[in-house]
Amino acid sequence: MNIPSSITTMLAGILLTLISIWVGQNHGLMPVQASEAAPLIDGLFNTMMTIGTGLFLLVMGVILIAVFKFRRQPGDETDGSPVHGNIPLEILWTSIPAVIVLGLAIYSFEVYTQIGGLNPMEHSVAHGQPTHQMATMSGAAIAAPLPSSEAGMQQLVADAAPDGTQAEGAIPGGVIQKENGPETSITSGVGSMPGAKDPSKEFVIQANGLQYAWIFTYPASGVVAGELHVPVGREVLLNISASDVIHAFWVPEFRLKQDAVPGQPTELRFTPNRIGEYPVICAELCGPYHGAMRTKVIAESPADFAAWVEEQKVASADGLEQALAVNPAAKAPDEFLAPYVDRLGIPPEMLRQLHSDAGKASHHVSAS
């Protein structure tokens, strides 16, 4: 029984469609979805995977059929029929890819709009409206809020004593910068639906990339960490900067990536919705140890996150007390050098004698 070619073609088309849809939805190539933006990205990827699988099977099927059906038969020495073109076929294989590309462009545009990628001017840094000011210690990722008045800022700077020591409560380093102040460039960012942004509910974190690590600062609590801890179910605003070269903050489970450009503020918005630990990877070649620039983001329940913040505050306070206890400005020379004397095996009597001789020599020079 001969099956009509039209029915065969229809059955082949149905089989091709079913296989493509199954592969597109069950490929297993993506990691777990850990943010609200992940399903949007996966939907686009699955669509492209479905179309790509169908096109691959169609093209390879036509090639295999042509190879076997139209192969040269034994004893056939004749030439093939002269074919100079097929206008309907050329229109078909031009129009179908054009429609596919146009459809994917519209779909991807919609997804990119939903995650906020086409609204850079709506971000707080780009608006140039200063919200608060920060004081930082030069060379370190330490931040604390500053007074809003000019008199308060002058008093804060004056807290540093002339001898280099600092009064209680003073900010180390005296370096003052404005956070969310006027910028000459547009801040770019992705991660959430622009219309759904609520500044009162977003959780702000500063992320600074440098060779070869990430430093995360929590302005609301003053916590500084090398790992990113975030509460599940709350929108996070990650203000990203770079200290040296271009880096990229990438969390595959969030399906989001944002560059960290020196001198160009960027931001990333995301809402984690799955508890777990996920890798943070630098996705821009930033130097010979680029591959080792990895840390992790820990998405945890609000209660666990609050407990972690309190632990970090206690640890920071203990570290500060220890640092103040060994402040070299408050120690005599022999007290400061005592640990090094023991390590080098120098007798304490010799050290005191040297110190005494140096004092006598200095007094003699000043008297003469």
C-alpha cells in the first residue's frame, strides 16, 4: 500500500514538531531557577532551543534524503538535469528565517523590557538626586552614614587630631564621598520590571569588583563581607563598581549578568526566590587569575539573614576593639616592639639600652 506523499509529509511535520517541543522543554542545560527573572530568561531560551532543534532536524533530514535518494546509480553515466534556480523555494527559505528572526527579536525585546534593561534613566544614580552621603576609609570598603548638614560634616572632619590620632566616633581616613550623587554618565541596570520598582522596599547593597575578589557593603548596617548574603523574597538593588579593570557580576542561577566598569556606575536588580548557595562568577577576562575570581551568593530566609547581619556586627565590633587595643600610637616604643623582639631573639635589656643611648644622643645634639 502506497501512502500519499502529502500524508507522509504531514506525519513527518507532526513528528518533527513534537520532537522539537520535547527537546526544547526538557534539554536540562540550565541550572536551577533562583530568581524571579529566571523563568523569563528560560522561556526565551527554551523557545530558541525548540526552533533550533526543529531547524536542525529539518535541514539534516533533507540532506540525508537527498544523499540517499538522489545518489548516483550504478552504470548511470548521464548528466543531471540543468537547474538554474527555483524562485518559490528561494522565497520560502528566505521568508521563514526572516519571520523566525523577527519573532525572536520581538520576544527578546519584551523579556529585556520586563527585566528593566531598557530603562537606564529610571535608576536612582542616573537621576543625580543625592539621597545620603557616605564616609569611607581610603583603600578599604568601609562605609558609614554622614551628617546631612554642612556644620556636621565640618565637625566630623575636625574630629581627627593633629597628631594623626582620631577622636572617638571619628571616621578613619577622612575621605568623603557622595553616594547616589550627580553623575555625568547614565547608569545601566537590569533585573526587574521598571513599573514594579518600590524604592521603599528594595534592599541596597554595594558591590565592588577588584582583582580578584568581590567586596560587598551593606550601607544600612555597615557590614562588609566577601560573600553576598541576601534575603529570599525581597528585591535587591546591587550597585556595582570596579576599582581597577572591567569585571562582570554573573550568577547563572539568577540568569543575570552585569558589567562592573571603572568610573561607570551600574546596577543589578533581582529578587531571589529559592534558598541556597550559588556561585558568583566574573564573566569578563580581568587578568591572569580571572578564573579564580569566584565567590558565592547565599539566599536565605529573612530570619537567617537577620541573624547573619547581627553576627557580622558583633564580629566587626570585636575586631574594632582589638584594633584599638593594639593602636601603635598609644604604645611606647619598647611596648610596640616587644613582639618583634621576642620573635627575633633580641634581649630586652639590649633594646632598652639602645633606646636610652638614642635618647641621650638626641639630647646632646639639641643642647649643642
